Amino acid sequence: MENIICWLGGTLIQWACSLAVGLPFVVVAVRAARQCGQDVRVGRLFLLSVFFLASLALTRLGPVWTFIKSPWQAMVMEAVFALAVILATRSISRAGLTLRISARAWRDSVIVTGLLLLFVVLRSQLIKLLGVGRAGATPVVLEYLLYQLTMPGIAEELGYRGVIQPGLNVAFGRPWKLLGARVGWGWAITSLIFWAPHAFRIDPQMRLSFYWPTLTMQLVAGFAFGWMRERTGSLFPPMLAHNLVNVVWTLV
């Protein structure tokens, strides 16, 4: 029972912290959309927040119920849940599960991925020079590299850029153009709530901590992945970039 209480409590704390980060931007986005004559359905936003809560709960389920070892279970459950929602709502196209990508969009995505990988390497070297960073990092073994090369990008991109970002785009539109991509408040808000669970961490005793290095990693990467999603119209380029970033980050 104690494990269940800590699981639910920790999930709610992490969810609340993430919503606190994103909510001010949601309020601004709602006002901006309504001023432009858009009908923003609050119920749709509520359902997206419930989806986000359920995703967090599934990724934190390990201490309560385990069927495969960590960290595979969290990402498998997140991926299956997101894919189930996409299929149940018949939103495969809106989710970006397509390989119909223009050559120019592919080129831009590859360029941004390369720049992001360079940023990861330079960031890692700077952190080492400063004497801070990942004390006690996960040992680099083949299984962990295989995990980083597959599951995080699949699971998190399905959830964040396959469900949440398109859902917010429906609510707020994509009024801005950035480096060839149509983006909007959905891109910004999704990037922030992608970063927040990485930053606001809950231990098994429900103690909250803030992991500041995510400000220079997951936050930057989240905006880049979201941009790729809009530039290409597909989830697959950000999935690939996400996993490559994770592998390089692990190795350096």
C-alpha cells in the first residue's frame, strides 16, 4: 500500500509541477486564440492534461508492478499507451505517423540533428571542465545503448509530439513561421512540459528536487524535436534525432 501511495503521490506532484510550468503559457495561448476568433475548447485541453497524467503514472509504475526490467518498462508502457490513444482516436495522420516527407524537410531535419549532436558534445565537455554533471551515471553497456537507441525516442515522441503537440495545435493553431516550419503555442507548451518531468524529480519517498542541467539539455532538445515535427510533418525524424542525441549523450 505504501508503494501505491508513493507512486500516486509522486506522479501527482510531478504532474502538478509540469502543469505549473505550462499553464501560464496555456492561458496566454487561449487568450490569443480567442482574440483571433478561434473557438478554444477547454474540455479538449483537460483531456490532454489527463493523458499527460496517465503517461507519467505509467512511466513511474515500476515500484508498484514490474513485468520487464527498468528502464525498458517505463518507455514500453508510455509508447503502447500513446499509440493506443492515437489508434483509438483515429488520428494516425495528425500524429505524424507518415514517411511522406519532402527532400527539403529531410535536409533541414538532418542539419538540425547534426547541430544538436554537436551541441551535446560541446555541452558535455564544458560540464566536465567545470567539474559538475553526471556523477554515478549509468555504465555504458550494450543493452543500455540499445535502449537509448530505440525506446526513449519512440515512446516520448509518440506521447509528446504525437498526441499532445498536435492536440494543442488544433486548439491554438500554428500562426508563426520559424525556419520553414509552421509552429504555434502547441510547439512551445509541449517543449516545456516535455522538459519539466526531466527537471522536477521525485524520489521513492516523494521528495521533490530540481535537476538544473536539464535546462541545457532536455529543454533545448525539446524545442528542436518539436520544430522537426512541424517542419517534416512526421514523427520519425524527431524520433531518430531523439535516440541519436541519447546515444551520443551516453557515450560522451
